[in-house]
Amino acid sequence: MQKKYLMTPGPTPVPAEVLLTQAAPMIHHRTPDFSAAFMEAIDGLKYVFQTEASDVLVFASSGTGAMESSIANCFCPGDSVIVCRNGKFGDRMKQIAEVYGLNVIDLAYPWTQVVDPADVATALEENPGVRGVIVTQSETSSGVLNDVEKIGAIVREHPDVVLIVDSITGIGAVECKTDEWGLDVVMTGSQKGLMLPPGLAAVTVSEKAWRAYERSTLPKFYFDWKKYKKNLEKQTTPFTPAVSLILGLNEALKMIREEGIENVIARHARLAEATRKGCEALGLKLFAPPEGRGNAVTPVWVPEGVDGKAIVKIMKDKYGVTIAGGQDEYAGKIFRVGHLGYFGEFDIITTLAALEMTLAELGYEFERGAGIRAAEAVFMGA
Amino acid sequence: MQKKYLMTPGPTPVPAEVLLTQAAPMIHHRTPDFSAAFMEAIDGLKYVFQTEASDVLVFASSGTGAMESSIANCFCPGDSVIVCRNGKFGDRMKQIAEVYGLNVIDLAYPWTQVVDPADVATALEENPGVRGVIVTQSETSSGVLNDVEKIGAIVREHPDVVLIVDSITGIGAVECKTDEWGLDVVMTGSQKGLMLPPGLAAVTVSEKAWRAYERSTLPKFYFDWKKYKKNLEKQTTPFTPAVSLILGLNEALKMIREEGIENVIARHARLAEATRKGCEALGLKLFAPPEGRGNAVTPVWVPEGVDGKAIVKIMKDKYGVTIAGGQDEYAGKIFRVGHLGYFGEFDIITTLAALEMTLAELGYEFERGAGIRAAEAVFMGA
């Protein structure tokens, strides 16, 4: 037997309380029992998204379904949108926008840089008639945190521009004040900060986003927001919901509420800080820049002379600790430690210890124990 | 405590073996462990769909996602398609086709009639250039079974026409020979004959359907078939799969294989026959016509003078037996007993007994016990 540790930025570990809910007998979705559970889930999601003004809609899909829904529901063919991208998921938003025939104004940055809100302001000035700004808050591929609060303040000045925020690995890990920051569409997926298995996605829709919807002519059916909104008013869903995941969601939301969303985010900040300090104490270099590091995942450069894929493989095979490698051009060049969702301090200690043993085996030179010591210092508030 | 019985055509009861699998710890989807489970699931689905020639693609979505995918992946704006419809889900296919700007040649029948294959042949002759024929094999709303074998033989003569079959409540309940009958796209959903919670959908894609794909210009991303096919070749999925449902699927597929697909279908035929005979013995009238009755669900006319909604309500509240009411214009006029998936003979006995007690309470006159007697006769092969 080898104990397993899932330290990836999604799917993330699921608490036993939530897993057991998945084993509950099936109930029908057109019943008062399900409606009550569903409305409880919507209410809990509003708490997590920190919104009262926006609607929250839930799909049976992965996060990409929610991404696609934001394009198909807000725009018309030929509409111009500003896509900010500094990672794989920003790239994906650009691809979806192009598939739907939008004119993409491409704000592309290296994966190691944050999006500069001033560039968004300039792009909006230079391109009158733009209908949307699209940004990834927490880039899973790079660990970069983009400042959606500042971008929100800029976009708010433009009554015809909706701000779409992919916060799939942000929600629950970093601060995301949907109403206060003026974010029109915010999305997340179940297998992230919500501590569920994959299969659910959720989006918030502001009044401004509903105005964009009314104008939109792009084809949509399964992801048609209005169908979800109309059914929400009847406490149900337009299509068969993923019943067991909705029931599990309530269990997870109960845990989040008990801890309090501010405390959940503070816990993520502490775990991320310990991971970063621990890695730096081993002489490793962090991938994301100091001015924008998220709490969901810590990407780390593979040190010179070490085989990056071997790090991931030994961690998994020898120690049972699954971390993620780099994506696209960074495959083999970085590794990524996830600490999003159901994570505590000793998960970070475990991962750093496995990393120390793995790096030692691969001939990398460093002071053994230094990583743990640095993480402990963070946890002790030193 | 009240024991609960879920007798609806979806979600359907989930075997405890499958439910427990949902409670397994989360694993990452980009791992050999998941790939092995995923390919086993694809292989099992091919067995259930009775196809070797077609690809089988799996989405995290409800069945409607698979329906939408068949439109978005096979056609171009303005394409003409023949939509056969005799129920709510045929109507839905027409709606989706219209949302995507197709020209719908509408073969509409009353919900109590089967689609006449001769009408399909005529429509194909009268409308050269048609690109698709769309038909619901097993209508959940009406219990009608359409003859997709005969329609397949007709469409096969037209090299540029794809045949799209919604078999969401057909697969596992009625015979559906994808390859042998020349069905280009066949779809199902997890919460039906596959005995899973809702959240997964699957489609088969024939070579002819892939040719349609190559021509298609409609926008798609999350449901883009090619992305799934490309990733299938690498034993994975383009977007995060619903991991726990895939693991549960293998458990369910193992049960289906052990019974044998022919026996599974024969069991459904027996349960449907017993339900029909039982209801008729109570003097009730069946909704679907004798020439086309599916095995997934038995819709029954509410007898004159009885409150249809009260039947469903008393069955559920007093006896714990959840059946379905009628949909759209048949709300309150029919009730529907599901027997699709994890069902055995005594589930039918239970339902008929609850129905007898309910009808008696509502003042309907009939010979008590006659329904059970008729069902027993079917089970005893009399």
C-alpha cells in the first residue's frame, strides 16, 4: 500500500464528507427535495462568489463549458473583444472567441508576467465599440494572479463593455469580490476551490451581462443562460442536473461557510506562502512574478541539470505525491504544486518533504530540511 | 422511515456498487490510472452501442449537450435537415437545429403516433440537398419507439445525409444496432440505461458523420468532436472529465457485460410488457400505439374522473414511489412509469401495487389485484 496525495490544481482532493454524499441514492430532479437542495447550492455559491446582485447559474460541464457560455451568451458575430492572456487558459478564451467569429484584440503577455490594467485602458480607448474584456484571474498554467479589481474599475466606466473573468482556480483561493469590483461574469469549476469531483461549472451574470445577452445573436442551447435563469425562478434547471454533484456541493459549501470565505482565502494565502518560501529555501526559483502570485498553485522552475519530468514521476511513483508538470512550452521546464481546496498545512509539509527527497535523488544540491523549516516558519507566523 | 422507489425514466436508480464508486478518492485525469479506466469505459460503451466502426465520445454534460453536439458538428448554417418528431425530445432537436440556423423540414406527428419511415423517404426525395435526418428512437415523453432500423436503411442510400438518432432513453432498453443499421450518430445519457447519476453523455460518430464534420462550419468548442477524437487517440479527454462518473460507468458497464446486452434488452422488454399488461388489467389505456412501444417508460392515460396530478402525488407522498407525470400538453393527462436501467421484476410489482392502492383511494373502480396478477403472468411466461 502507498498512501496517495493529490497536489494538483484540479482535480483537487475531495473531503470524505463530500465523497460519501456522492454515494447517496439517486433522487429525481423535478421534486421539492431536489429544488430545496438546488436553491441551497445557489445561495451558497452566491456567498462564495461574493455576490448578491448577480445571478448564479450552474451547468453540468467542465469549466470550459462555462468559458464557452460567456462568449456565446454575451456577443454577436464580429464583435470586438479584448482578450488578456498570460497562460494556457487565456489562450483558450482567445480560441473560443475566434471559433465564434469574434474580432479578438489580443493583449498577449509572457506567461511570467501579469496583465497590466493600463494596457486594458489603452486598448479600450483605442478601440471604441469594443464589447467585452476577458481576463483570467488566476492562471492555472502559470500561477499568475491578474488584478481584476483594477481592471474592473476601468471597465466599469464603459457601459457597453462586459468584463468576463475566468476565476476557475481563483474562487475560494483568492479574493474575488464580484459585486464590489464590478465583475460582470465570473466563473468557476467544481473540481477546484469548491472541493468537489469534476463535472459542474458555475457562472455569475450581472445586470450588464444580461443586457449583453439580450443583444447577443450567437447560437447557444445547452449553455443558454436565459434557460437557466428562467428555470431558476422555478427552483429548477432546464436540463437534467448532475444530481449527486449538487448534493455534494451543499456539503462542501457547508464546510466553506463554517470556515468563512475570508478565512478560506487566508488559509490558501498561508499555504501558498509556505510553499513558495519552502521552495525558495531549497534554492529553487519561482515562476510567477512577485507582483502577481495566486494562492491556488505554485509553479517552480526546474533547476538546471535536473530532469523536470523525472521530478513529477519520482514524486508520484516513489512517494505517492501527484503534482503537475508544466503545460505547452513549459512542459518539463517547470513543475506545479497545487494547494487549492481541501488542503491543510501538513499537505504542504508532505509535498516539500517528498520534493526534498526527490531532488536529492536527482543529484540536486541543497540543504536538506531547509524547505520544511521555511514552511514551518510561515505556519508559526514568524 | 419510508422506503423510496425511483420509477422515473431518468434519473433512474443507481446500483449500490456504482454509488460506492462515486465515493472513491479523487484521482488526477492526466495519469495512466485514469487513462486505463477511461479506455475501459470507451470499450464498454462500444459494446453497449453495438458498434466497432464508430468512435464513441464522452462529454461531461446532460444528454442535451450531446444533442446540441450532433447539430453543431454535422452541419453548416442554412443546411436543410429533416426532423422527425413525436414528443418533447423531438421538439427539442428541432429547437436546437433552428437555434443554429438550419432549415428544418418538419416531420411532425402526434405524440401517440410512430414516425412513418415512408415519410422520411418521401421527404428525402422531395428535398434534394438535405444533409441530415434526425429522429428520436425512444421518446421519453410518450414512450413511443420509432423504427430507426428502417429509417437507417432509407438514409443509407443517400451518401451525403447523416442519420442522427437520439437514443438517450433507448440505449440499454431497446435494440439499437449502430453499425448494422447504419446509424451515423447515436447518443445516450448516463442517468438512463447506463445506471449512473446524471452528468455524462456519449455519442457515436460514424465515418459518414466525420465527413459531415469536415464540412461543418457551425461554431463549437466544448462539444467539438474532433478535440475528443484527437485526445481519445492519446487515451484522454480535451477537458477535465467527470472523473467519478467515469469510474462509476465502468462498474455499471461491468454489470451490463455480465448480464449480456441482449439479456439486458430482453429484461427491459419483459418489465415493459408486465407494466403494460398490469395497467391494462386495471382497465387503464396505454398512451403509445401498439406498433411502436419502447421498453424504457410506459405512459398511461389518466382514467376519466381521476385527477392525474393526484396519482403522482399520492404515489410519492404516501407510498414513496416516484413516477413521472405527463409533459407539456399532456401534463395531468398521462402518468409515466419508468423501468429503464437498474430494474427487476419486483420493482414492477411494487409500482403496480402502489398504483392499485392510489387509484382505489381516488375512487377509480377496478378489480384489486388484477394488475399484479397480469404482471406475474408475464414474468411466469404465461
